[in-house]
Amino acid sequence: MKKTAITATLLASSIAFAHPAFAAGKPAFGDPIPAGEGLTLDPIIDARIRYEGVDQPTVDADALTVRLRTGVELKHALSHLSVLVEAEGTLGLVNDYNAFPFALPGSSQRRPQYAVVADGESIDLNRAQIMYKVKDFALTVGRQRINLDDQRFVGSVGWRQNEQTFDAVRAEATIGPVSIDATYAIQQDSIFGSEAGPRRAMDGDFVFAQAVVKAGPLQVKGFSYIIDYDEAFAFANSSQTYGGRVSGSIPLSKAVKLNVLASYARQMDIGRNPVNYEADFVVGELGLAYQGFTLTGGYEKLGADKAAGKSFQTPLATLHKFNGWADLFLTTPGNGIEDYYVTLAKVFPKVKAVQGLNANVTYHEFRSDVGNVKFGTEWDASLGFKTKKVGWLVKYANYNADKFGVDRQILWLQAEVAF
């Protein structure tokens, strides 16, 4: 991988420089500050430095980026109101990468000679919201972070330096045994940031609705996601999706648990989508947890409408979490995708030297929904831990292409601190 040794040295020196500044704070640094009767002021600081190296034929990339989120949340316990404002900025220290996968004339961050690392330099208003919250009800208005379930359909894309937020009204309520979560949004504020031109934010009408009940150790949920874009370049992603989901953990003994996930959804076109189509989403997953080990096997399908040549899409999801960390399938191929995967994970709570030590390895096999074409295989692995306030992560992805894309290896080295 080109320049890896040099960039890794830069990363180490940058972290060594940044770490004492955070560690030197008072023990109560970052805690809410009393500001009057029932009033508290809670500072927000979230800093991350990351190296991402991509080894891909003809377009290697090296990115060393720093992201800082800072803001404040003002809460009034008596009125149950809170106001939160948060800004976000990303700076590239090593810029041998392409920040934008789409054409953007005149942009210095559009560098097609390198592989895409979607962490553009930017300064943004990340969140600006007002919340009213009591025991069984919460109402949030403004620019906000929305993570639903495992973020398969709607998420903040927190893996990228600039996260995705929404200009929205969101209501959450519990009525007897039923919990309801409903959102209406008018704008998707994308991960590409302030320098991404029209791709910075997309307007439209977005409706997310969920209702869940508990059935013993399981949660049973019905959901609906409606995405209707105003921008012509996004019309192809306008859709309506309806489905259900069952998830939970079933104790098999004092030491063993069975984790269960099953979901089905049907997606159709809506609004000004130029293609009339219908496609299915299916996921089934079983996991066994024992003494810190978890072995999980799963199958996920994002289907395709063969006649229409159109596949199931999830443009508002935290896509990096699914179908491999090498990010070959952020957009579902036209003939759909089937993902067979196995994960072995381990947490090490008794390791005293570091906190939260954890590791996992995942193997994927990807095939098309239509035609049963073997796309490729992928190995993913990660190791994470924490020292004092700093979280550390080493992560690796290795995609081996067969009939889709090209071979790609990615290495990440990351440090993050949040108050």
C-alpha cells in the first residue's frame, strides 16, 4: 500500500500530540454544569483522527483526516425542554483520496486518480434541535440524528467523519404495550458536507413510521419508510417500503443465549421515480452467545425486479455496516444481492490493561438475486479497546472480486475521544 509507513507515522505523531490535551482536563470535564434552578449546560466534544488506506488496482488512496464535533445542550428539568446545537468540521492532513464519488466540476476534493474515501473537508451545522421529553413521550424538532433499529433503513452513517442528519419532526411514544416512533423530514443532510454542492443536502418528503410490541424476549415491529426526493438526480431512489421485523435474545441456559433476527419488506417506486418496480428485502440471522464469544450466521437479500431491471435500495441507511466493510455494495446492483455471512466476535472484560477489549472476524459470500452470479467474497476483521477517555480501533477489509467490482483491501487506524 503506497505511503503506508509514512502515513502511519503521521497518525501516531498526531495522536500523541492530541491525546494529552484531552487527558489533561479536570475529572469532571464534559459533565453537565448547573446554570440555575433546574437548568444545566452540557458541553459536547467529540474528536476523531483516522487513517484510511485503500489498496485497489490503479487507484490506491491514503487519507488521514481529523474530525471535531463541538456544541452545547441546555436542559431545563422543570419544563422537560432541551435545546442542542452542534457544529462539525473535518480536515484532511493527508489528501491522497477522492472525497466525492460523483462528478463535481471545479472541486479540489474530486480526485478521480485515487479511490473514494468519503470524508470530505467541510464545516457544517450538524445538529440544531429542540426536544420535549417526559416518561412516555418525546418530541424532537429541528436538525437531528436519527438511528432506527440497526440502521439498515435509516441511520446517521456515524462511521464516516461527517455524519448524516435530518431536518425533521420526530415523535416517540409508549401507549400501553405499544411503542410508536414516527418522523417527518424535509431534508437529508448528507455525509458529503458543505463542499459537495447539490449533494450536500437533498430535499423531499420523508416519512419513517414504526410500531413495536414485546412478545416475551422478542420484539415484534411493523415499519414503513417513504422516501420522495425533490432533486432530479435522486429520483431513482424515491421509494416506499413496508415490512416487519422480529428480534431478541432467548436464554437457553444460564450461560448461553440465542440471538434471533428476522425481517421482510417490500419496496415499490413512488413520486417521480422513472422506474415502475417491486422488490423484496429478506434477512435471517441466528447467533449463539457464550462467555463473551458470539457466533453468528446470517443471510440477507436485497432483491431485484427482473422485468424492470431495478433493485431494492436503502439510500438513508448506515450502509457501511452491511454487505462488507470494503463498501462494494453501497448501491445495490441492478440484479440484486444475496449476502451469506458468518461472524465470530469476542469481548474480553477481564483484561485489566485496557477497557472494553473486543475483536471480531466476518466472512461474506456475495451473489446476485437474479441469475445467481457469484459477485465475490470478503473477509473483515476489527480490534477495539479504550484507554482512559480514548477509544482505539484497528480495522481491515479484504474483498476478492469474482464477477463484480475489483479486488480491494482497506486498513483503518483510528482514535476517538468524546465527552
